[in-house]
Amino acid sequence: MSGEKNVILVTGGSGLVGQAIKTVVEEERRQDAVRASKESWIFCSSKDADLRDKAQTDALFEKHKPTHVIHLAAIVGGLFENMAHNLEFFRENMAINDNVLNACFKNDVKKVVSCLSTCIFPDKITYPIDETMVHNGLPHPSNYGYSYAKRMVDILNRGYHEQHGCMFTSVIPCNVFGAHDNYSVSAAHVVPALVRRMHDAVLAGDKTFTVLGTGKPLRQFIYSLDLAKLMLWVLRNYNSVEPIILSVDEEDEVTISDVAEAIKKAHNYQGEIVYDTTKADGQYKKTASNKKLRSLYKDFTFTPFEKAIQESVKWFIENREHARL
């Protein structure tokens, strides 16, 4: 990033990743007064502008005049919401992404980093997944609307780069968890869902805790603070329109059972975990390769999974009344 004062606008700034970036930036500012003097950070949420609306998006950019943008905003939902509303997820996310990137272009934003998702990859695919496979086949039918809208960010990035020389790029994180997650019953992903339900079990004094499925599927999880640090590295150092996967190493995959046990330990829950094997497991594994990241940023150290879970559970217990339930 250049020498003069940079104004960095974060869309979706009130969510899991946006709040993690805010935490990391505030820590940086305490430690580096020179950098703090050269950067101004603006964290926006849907209260500041409905990014589905072009006029509101343009007004937001006109107000803040950002030099750099981290684009996190998206319309998201759980499995059943996606299945029932694929058209709306496609149209609304397409509108957000088109409005934001067009506003970035019109306002001469120097760099944009958009956040995608590993769910954009083809349903039928070989593992490990890498960045070259994004457009190699149909996404999973359950959330094709959201998946295709996210894939189109890559198409927009390439188009703006080819026609106008814009440095618009994207990151593809594996499963993210941490403070400020979404713990609602309908939309929560596996870690926040288990954290909330386990806390309910502790409060109720339940003797057993049920995990749906066998607990055997493997997943890669990235702590939101680690992802935030990597996204800042991308903003400052990664200059290619090609997407980059931000994931823990392949050997850091854990089973859903490992996740449940780590959350049990963090809660100091004394009951027994049981598995409802009548419920579907979903895909057995979705391994993503971080070879590209490791080739460019060799010495990044990820927070150990158990430590990250402990910190996430502690945050939830202390902030439950303010959390998204």
C-alpha cells in the first residue's frame, strides 16, 4: 500500500470476519503509530447502506472516498434457506457484488479484496481443491444461487483488470469461526451451532449432548483472527487478480468429533457426547490446498485449534446476550 493516507472501507464490517479485522487493526495501531497515522479504517454494515441498491452504494463511496476496499458483505443463510431461495441468493448477491465493484471502479479504488467461500467449488471434484478449479463444474445443487454469485466476483475481477487495469482480487477461506459469529439455529455453521448448543446443555445440566451424524467427516477450520491477519497481508502484499485460498494446512483437518470434544473441553461440560447416526453427515471431506499461500507467506503461524476454540467459547459465554442468536 502506498505512502499517502489510505482510506480502507470494509463492507460487511459488523460480521465475523469484519470484526476480526477490526480487532487485528486496533492491535496494530497500538503497536505501530506510524502505520496508524497513514491508515483510516471504516467498517460499514447494512445500517450504513443497502448494497443491493446502486444509489445507496454509490452514496456510501462518495461519502467515504476509499482508496482500498475489503468486500465482505453478502446475503447468507443456512442450508434450508439456501435450498428454498436459490434465486434470491443469486440475484441479491449479484447485485451487491456488481454495485460494490462498479463503485470501486468509478471511484478509482486502488485495490479490492473480496471474500468468497469454498462452497463455490464444483460439487464433483478431486481433492485437494486448489484455486484453478473454481469454474470446473457445477456447484452443489443445494446452494447454487449463492455459489454462482460468488463465482461471478472472480469474473468481474478479471473483467475490470483486463479492460481497466484494476487490481481487484479475491480470497477463498476454509470454514471460519471465532468471536462475533452467527449462532442462530437456522443459519449457524457447525462450530457456532455446537458452541451455542453446548452452552445450553451446560446451563440445563443435561447429562448427554447429541451431535448430528457420525462425527467422522473431516473439515479445515480457520480462526477468524488468523483469517483477518491473512486478509491484511493480501491487501498489502498480494498483487494478482487470481484468487488465493486462505486455509490451514491439509494435515490440520479435524473431524466433527474433534470439534465437539474441543468445545466440550472449553465449556468444561461434564456430560457425554452421543452421535445420532440416523442423521446425514454431508460430504466426508472438502480438503483445500494452501500451497499457493505457503509459497508466498511461508512463516505464517496459525493459532492452534484447541486454543482458538477456547477463546471463541469464552467470547460467546461472556457476550451471549449481545450475540446473533
